[in-house]
Amino acid sequence: MKKRLLVILTLASLLLLAIGCGGSPGPATSVPTVSPTPTSIPAEKLFLELTEPSGEAISNVSRIPVSGKTLPDAVVSINGIIAAVDYQGIFHGEVNLEAGPNIIEIVASDFYGNEKSSILTVIYVAALPLTVTEPLNNAVVISPLLTVKGITNADAVVSINGKIVSVDASGNFSEPVTLEAGPNLIEVLASDFYGNSANVMVTVIYSP
């Protein structure tokens, strides 16, 4: 009986020992970490802003500046000629003008093949020439009939003392004028399509 009790107690002690110790914990399960995907910075959008000249500008000089702003790494051409672009994206160039309307094309392009363009029209208006070759100022004549001669642009409109006279293909004009006794004021006026005008005043003394 005592032996049986001893066996039972031994078995109970072993059972309690097993329960108290339990199984050794296994290795901790690691949670995989996800690295953040790097965010790419989008390329700045290409733009083209013009500072000068303004559209439909009228110039009385034959060479004008062209300037504006775009991306600092953009390539800018003005009428096909590459212009310098500084670190702020500001560009400068110059264009030679011919008389009348001139087309100016500005193109900005970037590394990705994008393009921005602008087309301007600038009208170059040279000063209107006008010369009276006959008569000389303060000339004294003895005939009441005098021929006024001169030269201007071929497309100019010329008037002498308010009367429209013809101008030939070389810009020459000639018109007779009737004088009165004493000093006579002769006014020659020329104007063109662009709004330019020029005038010459000549005094002629008719002494019969």
C-alpha cells in the first residue's frame, strides 16, 4: 500500500513539474518590414513667357531685343538661332528687322521633347525720307510758274500746298506751282501707310 502511494505521488510530482515548466517557447515570428517606395519628383512643366517685344509692335529701329523666361535647363531658339538661357531661365536675343512686317518665332524645348512656342509680328517703320530738290529755300524767281521737284519713298503720298501729286516708282515727284508777287510759302508733305509723315517748307520770292 505504501509502495503504491509512493508511486502515485512520484507520478503526480512529475506531472506537476511538466505542467509548470511547460514547453520552451519557439523563436519569435518576425514581422516583415516594408520599405517605403521612394517618391519621384515630377519634372517641372515647360513654359514660355515673353517680356519683349509685344505682339504687333511697331519699331523705328532695325534691330530689336527679344527676351523672356522659361525653365533654366530649356533650350530656346529665336528664328532658329539658339539664345542664351541663364540659371533663372531668363533668355535674351536680338533680331534684325526688314522694312514692313517681320515674323519672330520663339521656341523653348526640354529634355523630354516638350515644346512651347510663340509667334510675334513686329512692323519695322523706317523714318520717311523727303527731300525737295527744287526750288531752293528763299530763291528769287522772275516767272510766276515754278516747278517743285523732290524725292521720297515710292509708296508715299505727297501733297504740295494741299494738292496730291503723283510719285513714280523711284519716289520722284514733280508738280508746277503758280506764284504770286512777293514771298510764297510752299509746303510739301509726305505720308505713308504706317502713319509716318515728313514735311518741308520752302519760301520762294516772285519778283516780276
